[in-house]
Amino acid sequence: MELSLPYFIKMVAGLMSIINPLGSVPIFLGLSSDMTEPERNRSARMAAIAVAIILTVSALCGKEILEFFGIGLDSFRIGGGILIMLMAISMLHAKTTHIKHTPEEAEEATEKEDISIVPLAMPLLAGPGAISTVILYTNDIGGHGSFKLVSFTAVETAILTVSLSTWLFLRLAVPIGDRLGTTGINVASRIMGLILTAIAVEFIATGMKNMFPGLLH
């Protein structure tokens, strides 16, 4: 895959749609309802840092983990596409998918003193969908030598951009919630769900094409 500005923008848009920090605002407000403003700001900052670390480790070690378990990249691409499609369908219905956050985890989170790492950063923000996408983007660009370093730098820049955006959304969760309300946030989530649907179809189609080239004839 050729590294270009449109592809970089596609990576950022894809990660932003999957992590969906805007859609996580109501959940964050609910989990932090008994926190003071400094405590809420600290949780937002720690969650964003954790997202950056989780996705960076995924970009660095994802291919090696797949090889260790003997999983082909195209098989993972199809599986990741299906996973993202399920998330997209939930977002189109303005719901939080259980892939990210189950009711049991939500109930357990209300009893935690620190929500920044679990469940906020993982699995609510940097969940299986985001991790799968980072691994696929990193391997799609690929490369050797200095180009490989440039490719990883591009992926890491996308990760840091999305992590910074996540921090801003969570940092401004209260005014965002007041201004947009539930309807506004749901509309934005549905738009991101539509973007995710297209990304999921592309992942699945590419994986199928590589695994079954005869399908094209």
C-alpha cells in the first residue's frame, strides 16, 4: 500500500470513527458523575495516554503476535472487518456495542475509583476494533529499512492525533454534553458508523480477494 496524504487521512478518520470519543462522552460523564473537575480532567488525560500506549504496542507487536499464533494476515483482515462491521451496525443504531463494553463491565465500572484505564481506555476506547485496525494499517503500509520507519511514523502520528482528540473530547465532556445533548451525539455516532461500515467492507473484500483470487474471475 502506497503511503500518501489521502491514506494518512483515511487512517486518522478510521481510527477516530472506531474509537468514537464523542460517542463515549455520555458514558464518561456517567462514570465520572461523582468526581470533582480536577479528578475528571485527570481521568481524561490518563485515558488518552493509555489509548496511545495500547495502540502503539499493537502497531509494534501486532504482526509478531499473529505469527506466533499462526494467523494469516488476510484471515485476520476478514475477522477484523467482521468485528468492525458489528461495531458499525451498533453505532448506526446509536448503541454501545457489547464488543466494547458489556453491561457487566458497566456495572463493575461504577464501583471503581479509577476508571481511566479500565474500562475507559480499554476496552471502551482502545478496544478490539481499534487494535485490529492499527495492526492492519501497519502491515498494509509495510516496507523495509528506512521506508518501514517512515511507515511506522505515519501510523504512530495517526495514533497520537486520535489520542489527542480523545483527550480533548473527554476534557470538554461537560460542555459537549450540554451543547449537543443525546440527539446530537447520536447523529455524530451514526455518521461515524457509516464510515466504519465502508472500512469494514474494504477490509473484508481485500482479505477475500487475497485468500480466494479465483473469486475475481
